Amino acid sequence: MTRKELKEKAKNSLKGKWTESIKIILLNFAIYFLSGFVLGIIEVIFNINNDIREILSDILSLVVGSLLTLGLISYFSKIAKGQTPTYKELFSKTNMFKTMLLVSILVGIYTTLWSLLLIIPGIIAAISYSQVHYILLDEPTIKANDAIKKSKELMNGHKMDYFVLCLSFLGWIILSCFTLGIGLLWLIPYMQVTQINFYESIKK
């Protein structure tokens, strides 16, 4: 399936579902904001210094991301398949928190190690690991390292296709910046469903 076909299919899947998709993105943002707000209060109460604050912020993002990311992908995966998910889908994969947390840590470590060589190897590594969340969604019992390994195998011969696909959204990302990020409410669902279509087109 060509890049144009992947994106056209995504737009067709989102027809009539844009409002609900935007709501789920807003809910996701609200949870991140609320968790950050609570952390801010804790920092003020305990007078935490800047270095520790940054560490706590990174840990919080990792934890919240591990709790919600797979649920968000599951939501848009159902849309890509013509289904109509509810907001509860965002919280449907919290039982996979440990696996998601481990995957996030391992991918972060591997990508950083490759980036120490040069920027290009780091980008290639990030692309190689890009399908890991979709694999976890398909295979909930798979181990973290096995999911990463499978993502690398899936991306053999498809790295440039994925890179160009991501690059094709660059103009929309720039435009979203000019709307103070409001445009992301439409762009994120569009990108998510397109990337899910990409995964479905290459998985074995």
C-alpha cells in the first residue's frame, strides 16, 4: 500500500469519528496535565530542587505514558478497523503496565546508545523500534525484548518507507505550531490511524 493510500484510508476511517477522536486526545492531555499539576504541588510542599524535579518529571512521564499509550493506540486501532470505541479504551491496557514500562526503558536505552555513535544511527534505531507498541497490542503476552526484536525484523526493508511517511506530516506539524498546538487535536488522530495502517500493511 502506498503512502497516499495509507493516509487516504486513515481519513476515510476517521469520517464521522473526528469529534470523539479529538475528545480522547483531550482526555489524554488532561491526564498528563493533571499528573504534572499534582507533581508541581508536591514539589512546592517539599521544596524539591531543580535536579530532582527534572528526574521526577521524567519518571512521571514514563509512568503515565506506560499506563496510557497502549490504550490510546488501541482506541485508534479500532477506528482503523472500522469499529467505534469508547473513551474506556484509553484505560483498557493498564494491565500491561509492567511490559510497557520495560519496553519504554529498553527502547530509550537502545536508542540512546546508538545515538552516542552519531545522529543517523540513533534515528535508524528509533525507526527500527517504531512498531513495538503495535506488536504489544497484537500479542499481549509477548516479552519486552521479543517485541523489540520483532519490530526490528518487521522494519527490515521498510525503514525508508516509514521515514518518508513520518516526514510527510512535517508540514502539518509546522502548521499546528502556528495554531498554538490546537491543530494537533486533528493531526494526532490522523497520524495514529495512518501509522496503524502502515503496521497492518507490513506485519507478517
